[in-house]
Amino acid sequence: MKVLALHPDRCTGCLRCELYCSYMQTGAIQPSKSVIRVSPFEGFTSYAPYTCTQCDEGWCMTACPVGAIVITAAGAKDVIDDQCVGCKLCTIACPYGTMFYDGDTRKASKCNLCGGAPACVAACPTEAITYDEVPTGDWLGDFARERTARVLATSADGRGVAARTGMA
């Protein structure tokens, strides 16, 4: 399955992904309507793009009371505008903060992978966003694997979280 792979170490904060995304989603350059965002860190010395990772769990889909979120041929969980009632339950259910609510349309919105040709990928001059074929089980990649190992290995009492919770 192809997924958006985000590489924060390559991001320069140019925001082209936000501009292209908003144009693809709305037909106008409106970064506030973009479903990909770039977060500045450390006093604007580093940046990280973030958007829906099309997670396997699909909490947004599960939370939608009217079935307005469906899986497309590209593998994206997409909001069907005609069915969305604007209840915002999907925005609450998403643990990653990548479900958005548009106050103008009173509908939810999220990354739909632009039908399989993500505009943010084409716009990114540094390849901080790529559209790659990857196994779906490990969409977080090396960064999360390394961070998780560190967190599990350390704790205040010197024992790892895994040992305290019986997960070792």
C-alpha cells in the first residue's frame, strides 16, 4: 500500500505543501483550508509536516455516526461531504489531530491523498513528503521505533515501562 511518508529532517518550512494542498482541496490558495500542516519547532529552527497517516485503526470512521467516512481506491479514508452532518465526532476521535472542521462548510475534512497523486508530494522541493510503497504495519518508521525503545527502556525508578506493565 502507498502512504504519505513524512521526513521532518528534510523540511525547510517553505509551506508549499500547504499552498498546493489548499488549492487541490478548495480550488483556491487558502492555507487555512489545507489538510496538511507544517509545525515550527525550537524557535522556528526546525519544521515538521503532519497530516492524516490513513491509520489502520480508522478511529474517525468508527466515530462517524452517519458513515460519512469511506475508504477510497487510493486507500484514503475520505469524508463524503453530502453525508457529513458536521457533528465533529471524527475530529474528537482522531488521536493525531489530523481531522479538521471547516466552519464555512460545516463539514469535516482530512487528507484524501488527492485520489492517489498527493499534491503536497509534488510541491515539496526537499522530499520531506514522499508517497511510498510501505508495509502498513509500520507507518511510523525508524523515528517512532527508536523513541519507543528509549521510552520503554527508561523510567524514574530505573526499570522500563515494559517491565512495570508486564510487557517485557
